[in-house]
Amino acid sequence: MNMTVVAAPSRLLIGGEAHSPTAGTYPIVNPATEEVVAEAPVAGPGDVEAAIQAAKEAFPAWAQTSREERARLLNRAADIVESRADELAALIQAETGALMSVARWFQVPGTAGRLRRYARGALEVRDVPLAPHPVPSTVLGPGALAGAIAARRPVGVVACITPYNWPMGSMAGKVGPALATGNTVVVKPAPQDPLACLALGEIMIEAGFPPGVINVLTAAGPEAGAALVDSPDVDMISFTGSTAVGTRIAETGGRTLKRLFLELGGKGAAIVLPDADIATAVTGIAATWTFQSGQGCILPTRALIHRSIYDEMVAALAAKAGSLKVGDPLESDTVVGPVISAAQRERIEALTQSARDEGARIAAGGVRPEHLARGFYAVPTLVSDADPAMTIAQNEVFGPVVTAIPYDTVDEAVEIANGTPYGLHNYVFSRDLTAAYDLAPRLRSGYVSLNNSLQHPEAPFGGFKRSGLGRDGGSFALDVYTELQSVVWT
């Protein structure tokens, strides 16, 4: 593999300007080659405070900016993203290890698309007019016919903390609706791959966003993010990441009653009913292996298969896993690239070993690829004959591992599907669409896909239980970043 040479941002973005970090730099490693892509800046305590204050000072004027101007700036940023697609795709690919096809055709267009969606969102009026209502005289004043409106107002300063599996697109999905509704933001990307997020911040400043409206901080450890959560001048935290970190954010943020949007972990169950089309189900479940090497909270990581078709389905899944090429993400026929880091690969391997130790069978994969001497690769793995209580069936792996579990009745399948702390995204496969649709209300998850592994871009997205708080997506995201204010007149 040849190292991709990219131009990587090296400074923090605070108050509309690039700032040299006060705490030095740290290396960003290409997961496919283990070579250093660039040095990322480390925000010190003073940098974090400066970014918060810049956002706080910019908020009053930005909140009064016209909807049309907000839309214009978001569209302008999308124009610049599209004009630099090749450069951005190379940067994303190098720091994440994503397939080049994914970086070029999904991550970059997805970023521009989200910015354009919320340029349209800036023009949406989410206020709700209320019907006139007669109010009798009280000690507060004489009776009158009262009119009212429930108006949407920006929350204030929003800290957007993004994940490593879809860095630039996730940033656009947060700052887009936040800025469209009049908030100012401080973005703190995941430490593993912050470079494209810094690049997007530079693009948005170039597009003309006023100083302080968007600020971007990077850091190797949790200190900068913790400072944002702890600050009384940050009004809201929008976080996508692990349930463990989300729980700590909720605990700390609760001390200052911050508004929270938390999109956390998942342990998606794909219920395969006895009449399901096996090829369709295999294709859907295989997304756990092929989408970002299994690094996605929405993926169908548990295959709950009716016992009458269990052996056939496991054989088909094992064959599929064995057919997927693992290797160089720059090669066009590669299907599975590396995971983000050595630490993440070790976690995947430890959970796979726990499955062996607890009595499950490894039907495919479960070993490191021998042909790849460098890079953090994990092969598509199928764990079969698992018990729902096993560690592998309860914990989020965040890697290319599917756990197959047999069931005998639909009631049992529902119990297994709901039997983890998570409730983000579940799936049902059946030729009887009515039966699949009727099963959805019984599943304790924020999202249910029937006979597919797709997401509707306008549907609300978020989780039940320990998979998070709140919903974004489409126009629902505009509500996430606003507070309701009642205005009453006579």
C-alpha cells in the first residue's frame, strides 16, 4: 500500500481564526498502514475556555441572523466541500482507514448533503400557533381572549462531540441543525481521526460564518470534552459515542441542567422469521461486516434465527463472511478494511475469545488475517450456537462480528431482542410484510427496519434504554437544538 499524502489542518479553530495549541500535538495514525498521517493539535484548558467564550459572545448576534442568511452560509459551505471532494476523501480515508470508495462516494457527499438539508431546515418554521382561548378574570388581570404561539428558540452554546466511525458526516449532522436554528457551536471530534473535522471547520469559516459561531477543538484524551461538559457557559451537549461515556456526560451535565442529545451504543437484533427470504436476510446482516468494518452502532450484530432455518442460515452467513475480501482500503475490490486502532482490534478479539470460552462456536473468521502484516485488521467473524446471556450477545463489539442465536417462537425472539441494555436499531426479515410490521411495536428500539438495512433520511433517529436520549434526523433535528417559548397576547 502506498501512503496517501494529504494536507492536514494543524491548528485549532477559535473565534474565526486558526490558533496554535497550547498543549502540543499528537500523532494521527493510518489504521491500514500504522504510519503517521499528521500531527493533530491538543487543546489545553485555556484553549477550551477561549472557544467557549467565543461561542458565547457570538451567540446573541447569530441568534438574530435571518433564516435566509443562515441557509446561504450552509449552502456555501456545502459548495466548498463538494469542490474539494478528492482532497477531503483522501484525508478521511487516511485517518479512518475507510475504503476509498466509502470516503469518496458516501462520507464526503453525505457531509455536503447534510449541510444542504439544514440550509433548507433554516427556512423551516417550527413554531406552533395556538387557537384563541377565552381566559376569565383572575387576581392576575381582567379576562380576555388570549392568543398564543409555541415558538422555537435556539438553546445557546452547543458542544458537539462526534464519533470516530463517521467523523465529518457526523459533525455536519450536528452543526447543520444547530447553526440553522441559531445556536453557536464548539466541536470536539473523536481523538482518533479529528483532521477532517478541522478541515470542515476551516471550510465553514471560509464560507463566511461569523467569528465564534463555529469553533473546533481537538485533543488526544478526554480532558477537553470533559471541560465542555462541565462548563456552566455551555448550554447543551450533543454527543454520539459509547454508552459508558454518554452516561458520564449525563451525570456531569446534570449538575448544570444542560440540554442533552445522546446517541449511544447499540446491539441490533435481526429477527429472521421462518418464512424469510434467506438471501435477503444474509445481505442485510452482512452489513455488520461490510459497513465500516462493523464500526457502527446501528448494525445488525445479533442474528436471531428461527430454529427451522437456523442451520441453513448459519451456513449461508458463514459462506458470505468467507467471501469478503479483507485488505487494502485503496484497492477497488476490498470489502472490509481495518478497524480504527490496535486497542479496538484487541477489544474485538477479547470478546470473540469470550464467546469461545463460554461455549459458542466460531463458524467463520475469529483470527487475524495472515496476509496483512501491518494495519489493524479484523476478519468478518460469525459466532454461532450462542446463548442470549453470553458476553458476546450482550455487549457492543463495534467490529465485524455477528452472533447467531436460535429461537423457537416469536415471543422468545422478542424477549431475546429486548434482552440487552440497548435499544437503538432492530431488524425483521419476513416475506409477510404485515407480520413484520406487526412485530415492530414489540421491539424496544428507536428504529426498526423491515427486510432491509436502510435508513430513511427524514425519520427520527435515536434510542430506547441505554442507547440514548432524544431524536434527530430530518426536521426532528431542528427541534433537538431548540427550546420552546410560549408567547401570549390578548
